[in-house]
Amino acid sequence: MRIVFATSEAVPFAKTGGLGDVCGTLSPVLAKMGHEVTVIMPLYRCVRYGGFPLEPLGITYVVPIGTKTVTGRLAASHIPNSPVRVIFVEQDQYYDRDDLYHEGGNDYLDNCERFVFFCRSVLEVIRLLDLRPDVLHCHDWQSGLVPAYLRLEYQTLPRYRQIGTLFTIHNMAYQGVFWHWDMILTGLDWKHFNWRELEFFGHLSFLKAGIVYSTAISTVSPQYAQDIQTPEFGCRMEGLLQHRSDSLFGILNGVDTTQWNPATDRFLPRQYDVTTVAEGKAVCKAELQKELGLPVDPGAIVMASVGRLVDQKGSDILAKLIRQWAPWRPIQWVILGEGDSEIEESCRSLARDFPDKVVVRIEFSEPLAHRIIAGADIFPMPSRFEPCGLNQMYAQLYGTIPVVRGTGGLKDTVVDATPENVAAGRATGFVFEEASVDGLAGGLERAIAAFGNKDLWWQLARTGMQQDFSWKRSAQKYVEVYQWVIDRHRSMLRELARAG
């Protein structure tokens, strides 16, 4: 089948989080399976000056933005080592900036206009390059208006009539909400600014547009698809998502096992596999302790956290627990990441107060992240919500035991070490329910007790290392949903033909 991705990010060109990983990694896997995949994304400054081979296509076009028209140009490249063509929407006024979405901690004031232009451009690219997709796969709020424009302005045109749409929500917390007068920028009739379509508590929401107008919706884990239909996680859109539950799918993200494989990982001091995990991790742990200036002690438990230091991840919960435990427990803590300034400072203060037990690096280093995950014993993730999560999957593949809150993708990917799951050989970690210091402490106490039972510990590690978190598995699920979208869209067209 022919698939077009509409996205604001794709690795290796531009990435701020999991969205970029998904679009840049899933698309080549789909191509390898025999599907024709094209990615459409903005031409940011980081792309233009990132050393990527870019081919100007010599094509210009004009789209309306409110009362004016704006000209765009097209350039092309390929995702490395794949046939996936990437079409870049070039408009320097909108995209030639230092960051993708914000500066100085604040969103760009013209983000609505920037992504209205992008959404209109996606549909123009389909016409200009004669792409004729079976499925137009839109990702997150930045492409949320694409299904709306397709349905309201383009659907009657022959080139577009057969296109079904899938809208993937990577994180409900980011909704593309703008003040109501920005509706003028969209060029859509004000009659669509109502509670059933584009209006969201008096504002315009790109995310809501994607949910309302797409043939189907997906999230990045099965549990998150259930979570967002509840008031706790639905971000005030749970009613709409319940209404669309018959066309809402959850597909777990995969991981790039060419990059995250302890048997081949070039960043590790000792590579290892499932048969040599105990010996390999012992070397990685000792070298990590040396590198970070911690006492080299094979008996000390090393607990590690890698990722954004924000409330969503429960980083504040982890910091509070370390503050309680560090004075008296012989545990070493390693934190790598950056995020909220207050949480960063609370972590720095822990490192200052307990220099022999706590190491904090406020940065992101890919090589160090690999070494930390390989050298750690336990990987706590007390997330308040987690659409998918990748680090708990990396940890398991590296024989590091995750301790996670039972939410979203964490619940889907970590099998709790209950007596039944241990006996059946399914257990891979520890799951707790409450996003609190007490909840995290309870999960970690269970893991610490298991650490003293080496037979159980290495059983958990080896089981985790044998989990299939590959993109190939996830891609097959997407293909099944794409076919569902095609079938549903054709059924809708037949119904319209009979009615009219």
C-alpha cells in the first residue's frame, strides 16, 4: 500500500521526543515490508544546516493563511539506508529558527500560523508530486488540521477522494490549543467552530480536529488508548475519545534494536548477551561507578534514571524518595537528564549533599545513557502518565530490572513479578499503582528484596532481555490498522454514494 506520513519530526532530521523516533524509524520498517512510504515534514534550520543531502525540487506553491497568501517551496531527501523519501516544506519565515516549537521556554507566538501552513502544505504536496496515498498517517497536533482540510475542502476532488486517514496521538498533554480568533488563520468556515468539531472550551484545538475528522485514531500503547478515555488521563477530551472508541487503536512503539543491543553496543566497556549477562553487567557496573566517581562496590545496588526531569515522569517523586533514603540506605543513585528547572535543582542538591551516593548529570548524552542503563541494577520510572515510554524497554533488553508505575505503555511492557508470573517465567520487573513516594518505595522494596535472591534476579533479567520490542512487530500492527482504515473509508464512500 501507499502511505504518507505528515509529521513535524522524524529522526535523524529533527527530534524533540518519541514522535521523531517513531516517524523516522517506523517508516523504513514499513518500506522494508514492501510498502511505499513518503514522509512530509517542515524544513527546519537544524535540517538545512545539519549536513543532510537536500535536493531542491524547483517547485513553489501558494496557500491561503487568513487574509493573505504564503509561498512555500519543496526539497527532498531520504531517511538514511532506506528508500523512504522525505519531502521538506520550506518556508523560512516559519521554520528557519533555532528551535522547532519555542524559545526561552515559551512557545512561538505564531505556532498556529506555522502549522496551519504546514497542514495545508501536506495536501498540496500530495497534488504537486502526485503521491496518491491509500492512507495519510498524521502525527500529533501539529498535523491535526490535515484530516479536517481533507474532509472539508479536498474530499470531493478525485485525487483525494480515496484517501483514508489515521491520526496518532503521541501525548494527549500537547493539544495545539490556540485562541478562538486564530480560527481565521485556518480559512475554515466559522460554522465548524463548535463543540462537535474544532472548538475546545472556547479555543481552537488542532488535536481535537485530528480526532474528529480522521478515519481512525491510534495511540502509542494499548493501555494508553484505554487511559485517555478516562478523566484522569483524557485531558478533557475523554468524552470525544469514548465517542470514537470503535475506531481507536493502541499500538506499542518499538525500539531500534540495531542501536539498543548489549551484544553489539559500541558504547559499553563489555558487550554481553542473555548467556553472559551476569558477567557483562558486573563489568559495566564497575566501570560506570569508576566513570561517575562512585565507590566501586559490586554489592551496592545502583539505581538509575535516564530521561526528562519533569512532573510527567515523576522525577519529583524520585527526588523526594532519594532525599528520604540516601542518609541511611547503601544505595547508589545515578540521574541523567534535563527538564524543569526546579526538579533539576532538587537533583543537584542531592548530589551536593550525598556525593558518595548520588551522581546527577543535567544533560543528555547518548553514549552515557547506554552505559548507565547497562551498568545499573534497577531502573525506577514513577511516571504520572506514560503514553508509551522507551527506557523501560531499553532497561529490559539490557538485563536491568524496571520498577514502574502501572500506567500507559509501562503497564503494557513490564510484567510484574508476582508469584504466578515468576513461576510461569513471564516476569520482567516490578509494577506499582500509586504515583507517590510511598508507591515508588513499595515497588523498590520488592525489587531490593529480589536483588538478594540471585536465581530470581537473573531469571527476571534474562526474561526481560528476550522480550520482542522490535519495530517489525509494531509495524505489522500498523499495517493491520492501515487496512482497517482503507476498508472503513471505502465503506463510508459507498454509504455516501447510496445517500446521494
